[in-house]
Amino acid sequence: MVIGYLIWAVFMAGLFAWEGFSLSRSHDRWPTFSDTVHAVTRHAVGRWVMFAVWLWLGWHFFVRGWKFFLRA
């Protein structure tokens, strides 16, 4: 359980570091995370892929292994 939190913390720290670095170095034109998402979702195929990834992540993180609370 702790290793999962550690992995998420490192991932989020990396994402924030990338965003902060790219926003602070705007004259070098490093792409921000929002620029990257915009480039992917510009086309319909990219939007469908992002939607499929969102569904897959939601299924694996929130639904899989979940027990129905009204089950006797």
C-alpha cells in the first residue's frame, strides 16, 4: 500500500515539475501538459483514445475488486 502511494507521489511530483519547468521556460517553448493534451485531443481519434484510457483507468482503480454494498 505504501509503495502505491510513493509511486503516485513521484508521478505527480514529476508532472508538477514538468509543468512548472515548461511554464518558467516559456521562451524556449517547452510544451506544457495542457499543450500536450490539447495536441492529442485535437483530432477525434485522440479524443476516443483518451476516453478509452480514462475508462480503463477508472475500471482498474475504482471498480475492480469493489464489493456491492447491498449484497447480503
